Amino acid sequence: MFPHDKLDWTLKRLEQRLDGASDDLSGRAEYAAACLSKAMFHDGGEMWFNKALTQARRVIQSDPSNTTGLVVAGFSLVGLDRLEPATRYLDEALRLDPERADVHLALGGMLWRDGSRHQAVLELERACRAAPESWEAHYMLGRLLAERADELGNPKRLQERSQFHIVRSLQLGPSSTLRAPLLHDLGISCLRTQRLDDAQKLFTQLLEHDKYSTKARYYVGLVNYHMGRYKNAILHLRQHIEERGSGGQGSQHVHARIAMAYLHLGEISKAREACHRAIAIEPGDLQARWTLGCAWLEEGQADEAIRLFKEILRDAPDHLPAFTEMVRLRRNGTWLRNALMTEVGHHDRLPTRMEREHPGGRGLVTVDPRKSTRERIRIILQSLAEAEVEQPGATNAVDTLREAMTGTKDEGLRFMIWEGLLDQLSADRAREAAMALKTPGKSYSAKTGRDVLILANVLPEPMLTRGLDITEEHLKRAAVDRYDSTHDVHAHRANIERERQEARAWQALLLLAVATRETRSGRNLLVRWASDADPELASAANCALVTLGDPHAVKRLKLTGRERNAGHLVDALTRMVSPRESNFHPRPVSDDERMHCSTCGRDASSTEHLMAGGDAVICNHCATAIAMDRREFAAGEPETSCSLCGKNGFDVRNVFVFRGVPVCSACIDNSLGLQEREEVDKYLAAI
């Protein structure tokens, strides 16, 4: 898109050309583009932006419709941070040639500088499509996507896209001055996506680079820390401090990280020493102070730790690690209840955005007090649940949560507390159900079985299978214990039969509960009961297997239904049950010629890949078409389920209907990212 090879020689040659022919319009436009390349991609800086702008304006004076001149002038003004005049040049260039790649590249750069990152991404994507072999477009888009991902909390898909475009830029041969920054950005992205081995390889390469070696040394230490190699982390972080100087800006964070590494190694005194070094550089450093508090906890100085955590929270109420430790240390029913009611009571009066002083005295920090308070409430709810498990009933968690719901009008917060209340009620009921499952011979009943089925997701599978153990002796004992005394043999036998039916209902419900766990061991147990149990319980086991999508169980159950004139019930059951095993594992296919896209009919030979799952197949072309216009194809009803994975609008971000086939956003992202991930994997594997 711009000249790069032998750029200094090219600039000199063009200068000589213009000296001999000042009216050479094409030569001047070429020289302006070369000056812009020097400024943008070869560390030329402001001087070369001004040169490019001067030459481009001379071109436009002679030919107002010269697109190259308009693009260079606009792009140069963007580099000089003069966005308003840049807009006029670039709008005119777009009007003259809307398909030109460098026009969209410049517009993307302008929007990026203006803070409109979403629109900038769209423009740079257009530049990539218009010039797919241009490393400049991939370079800018990769870096912008990394910045956008950081802004949005590092969603995986954005990180993957950033990695792909950075890799494409590296593959296409960027300028020598930009190769190291690209490797650095790719390493940071790998670190954020937990590709630690790849991150280590990238940063190790940069250790040999003069400009990036010190920074790379820090990241090698950080990668080793995240990999649990704490001694290696300490070694590299110390070397980083020696290379840059122990008192340099930001070195307090390195000392704090060293302290955490020592803390993991159990060397508490060295951890405290590293914390004190960090605090000596910046007394307000939060990480160092928090680490020091953790070190005091390890030494049994809880009072000192609490005092320090309180100081941290006074300076930075949004510091959640300190708040978490405070809650953990003060975890009793009264304190937790008071803390919850205080946080809920404050929530509605807090602003959604405010600024507080940086603890290190480095200006103001923008925070969201409501968001921080919701996170603090989430921590308290978790601690309440844990305390209730340790001492059932001691915290009065259910009553506390009911009262807390009345303390706020914020529907989001009320819903969060309500979810906690439901979880607590489930836990309380689960404890009762667990007691019944421990003594099934005494506790079985159809009513209790229904409770167990409802609570199956919070009950361990071994406990469910243990509850199936009911013998004839249990039935006889229950026939005596659960009824008034009788000397009538026929009445006693009738009581035993009633208990037998009650026990069978209990066991049938437990078999369904086992099926909801969807484990291999549970499936094997159901298969055994379906083949070995008496006809009634075998039918119950088959029903459970049908809910797991077992086609053989469907056949057996339909046969039994016809024999008992209950075929309509079996049909109703099978209609409500989707074949889970095939419905929840969408997979890429690139070599199966029997498969065709459900929406356009393409086969594997005419696509890069097909995504198959459930009862549908979709090709990468159709996935791209959906992604290009998601709003147009959005399903109107949230209950619409994806034909590939079975998820609906409550499970994923969105579901689309394309040519009659519902496809969810997760499957679309999976399809779009497949080739990109493969390209990134191949590049990183070759390092």
C-alpha cells in the first residue's frame, strides 16, 4: 500500500527526480506517499508528516481530484492530530474512490485517534478486504483490536482476531522497525489468553532486541509467575530491575510481583522485604500493600493485616482483593449480615461514574462505584453461602437475603440477590434431600423423590445412586412403621404393596435425576437398570436414557408403549427431548463430501470448512454473511434454539435465523475464528 523497501534510497531518488522536474505531478504524489510511509511506519515522526502534508497539498493544488494527494494529506493531518481538516480531505477521497484501500486505512486511523474505536475497526476491516496482502492494514487493525479488547475486558473473540491480524502482518513482512512492536503486542495477547508457552517464546525472542530487551525481561518474569515457576520469575524480574534501575517509574509494581512470588514460595520475610522496597518507591502502591497484608496473615498477624486492608479500602474502595480478605477474616453471621445491608443500602445513592485520587498521587482515577459495590455484594453473598455450609442455620442467610432485596430498587441488584436467595434455598433443601438419600430405606417416598429430582444438579451423583438401594426388608419395615397396627394379614400385605409402589416411584425419580447429571457413569448405570431391572423400573431407566438422546432406548420405550396402549405418552416424551449427544458438539468439517450446507447447499469442496452439529450444517461463507449483517438476521424470540448446538437466546449473546436455519452467535464466532486460530497456531508453532 505504501513504499517500504529501501525507503531512504527511494526518498533520495524521488527528491532528485523532483529537483529536475518540479511539475512532475505523479512523482510528487509518489514522494508524498513515501514521506508518509517514513512518518507512519519507519519512526520518522512529526517532521516527515509535515513533509508529506506539504507535498500532498502541492499535488492537490495542481489536481484537486488526485486521490493519492487527498489520502496523504488527510493521513498526515491525522498523524499531526489535526482531525477536523483531515476529515475534509478524506471525505473527498472517499467520494472519488470509495473502494480504495488506503482511503479506508486513513479513515480508520482518523477514527481511532478520535476515540471512535468501533467505527475505526469497521474502516480498517474494509481496508483489509480491499488489500488483503497489505501488511499495513493488518498491522493497524491488529493493534486496534488489542486496544478495543482491553477496553471491553478482553473478550476471547476480539483477542483472537487481534492475534490473527498481527500474525498476518508479520507474515507479510512489516518494516524492520515494526517487527519488534508486533511481536511484543502478540506476546501480550498470548499472555492475556493464557497461551503462556507461546508468550514465553515471543518475549524470549525480544530479549535480543536492543529497544525491547528490558521490557521483554519483565514479561518473561511475568509469564514464569503465571506458570507457577516462581524462582525463575524472581530471577527475571530482578534482572529487569537491574537493567532499568531499581527506582525507575513502575519498578514498585515489579517489586510487588517479586513479593507475591516469594509469598507463593513460603519465604515470608523476603516477601515483606520486597513489599517494603515497593512501598518505599511509592507509598500508595495498592498491590504492594495488599501483598504485605497477605504476608502478615501468613505470619499470623491478623490484626495488622486487617488494619492495612482497611487503609487500602479507604484509599481505593474498589480494591476487591482487599475487600475479599476482609470478608474472609470477618466471616460470621452478624458481620456478614450488617456488611450486606450496608452495601445494599448505599448502592442506589452512588453515582455510576466518579473520579478519586490515585493512592500514589498520580492524578485522578475514573471508577464506577455502583459496579464496585455490586462486586462487593457478590463477594458477601458467596461468603454467606460458604458460612451456611459450614454452620447450617447459623447465619440466617435466607432471611438476610429476603431483607436485602427490599433495600434496593435497582432491578439488576435485586435479581443478583434473588439468585443468591434461590441458591441458598436450594442448598437448604439439598441438605434435607441428602439426609433422605443417606437412609433411603426409611425416607423413600414419591414426594421426596420429586424434591430430589428438582435438586439433582446440586446433589452428588454417588449420593443419588446410593438412594436407589431399597430392599424387601425396607418395605416390610415401612409397612409396619408407617401404618396403624393391624392384625389383618390381607391389610398388612396391602400396606406392603402400597409401599412397593411408593418405593418404585422413588427409584424411578432417582433414575431421572441421575440422567440430569449427564455423566458417563450415570449413563452406564441407567443402561444396566434398563436391561436388568423388572419391566416397570426398566421403563423408567429407558425414559431417563431417552432424555439423554439414546436412540435404542427410544425404540424400546416405543415398543413398551404399544404393548401397554401408552404410545401417545412415549410420543409426547420424545417430542420434548432433543438428541443431546449430537446436539451439543458442533465440529468443523473440511473433507466429508457427503455433507452440504443447510442454508446454501455448498459441500466441503467448495468451502474452506463446514460447521456441523445437531441437525444442521453451515459453511464459512454463510457464517460470514450472517456476521456481516447480524441485526438483519437476529431471531425475534429468545426461545429460538441454535440448530448446531441447541443453545437459545438465554444461553448466548444472540441467535440468528438465516434462510430458515437458526444459528447462535457462539457458533458463528467459532466458524469465523477457525481459520484465524489455525493460522495463528501454525505461526506460533514455527517459532
